[in-house]
Amino acid sequence: MIYDIDAPVLLRDTLADGLIRLVLRAPEIARAAKPGQFVHMLVPDSGHVLRRPISLMAMDAQAGTLTLAIQPKGPGTQKICALAPGAAVKCLGPLGTGFDGGDAQTVYFVGGGVGVAPVCAAMDAFATPTSHAFFGFRTKLHAYGMTQAPCAVTAVSDDGSIGQQAPVTAPLLAAIGVKRPDLIMACGPLPMLRAVQHIAREAGIPCQLSLEERMGCGIGACLGCSVRIADGHGGWHYRRVCKDGPVFDGMEVIFDG
């Protein structure tokens, strides 16, 4: 079930450098949402026609709340991030296909930048005592999502101000050498996803990748967010990130370039 509701803002604060946290009251969406799904938010008080897709960082069905991590990059997301508690924003959701932990006993989670947010939701749902998360950030000031995590977290950064100065795949590879997980779940920049896909393929580990694409309608009608997915017979076809994803089987994604 998809809902289009006016969601009141309960909390607005700074989550990390360049990242705003909004907590919305949206009980219908919170009860229906799964990790990896997103909401399509209407930019308030503007002439913006297209909504903005925002991943779910957390959802609390009992409290009826959604937690979002938003980068105020353009005029639309800046307006959304400027909403104060008490204001309301129209949200369409939950949308897309989320992560699926299946019967995996050990899941390794990989997140980079704003892609850490949907990985946090996946951790809440699928982490076990033997799971491990690997987060990559630009600097210590950009780090978030590590407090009260349901499993061990290793963070790295581009400048070495938190953890190693290394790509997030470095500690991931080291951990795989010690204990092979049943599944990898990842979301982040395209180069990171390519690297995770390569590692998973070489090690024969199933993986799920959450892709980030510009979206128009958010419900699969406009085809503006299509990506290439292998068809299992040596060819490929287009799939819509908003409807068929954003989470795909990592072995089926075809990255251009």
C-alpha cells in the first residue's frame, strides 16, 4: 500500500556536516515501510513540480515515525531541510523495493556518505551478533550512524580523521578474509558500489546494492531512472530504480563505463 500524506515534522537537527536529520510523523508509511525503501517528498511552497526521493534511515512502526537524512544540495532539498518542527511536508510512500535479509546469519553492511542512511535501516532489521558494518566518510565531521548501532562498525575516511585513510572496501576485504558473510548489503557512491560488486563476485558472496539515481515520478511511470540489469541469458534489459529498485541483486547490475 502506498500513501500520500501530510507528515508533520517532529524534529529537525544537524546529523553531520552537510546533512540534516528530519523526523516525521507518518504512521501509515512507518507501518508499511521496509529497509531500503524511500519516500517522495513534495517541495513545500514552491513551483517545483518534481518531488525529491529520500531514503529511510529509520522507521518506527510503534511510534509512527520516519527518520530521514537529507543533503540540502539544491533549492528543493534546501526548502525541505529548512522545515521547522510543527510544519508538514507531503510524502508519498513507501516506494521501491528494499533489502531482503532472507535467512542470512551474517550480513556485512557497506555504506558511503549519504548512502549510510538506508544501510542504517537495513542494520536495524538484519544485523546479528556476527554482522559488521563498514562506513566511509569524507572526514570525521561527515560521520554519522555509528552510535547505538546494532552490530560492530568500522569507519574510514578520505583524510584519516576517523579510522584509516582508506577506501571503505579495505576493511571489508580484511573482514572477509577472517569470516565470510552470507550476504553483503551496500549503498553509496557509484565507484564504491562497483568495488563492492567486484569483491562480492570474486568471493562468491551474494550482495544487494541500493542504487542512487535522479527520479521523476517515483512510481515507475516516466522511466527516467532506468538502469541496465543482466537478464541471465547473456543480455540485459532496463529496470526502473524507483519501482524495481532501488535495491537490486548486486550480481545483475551493469555499471556503465
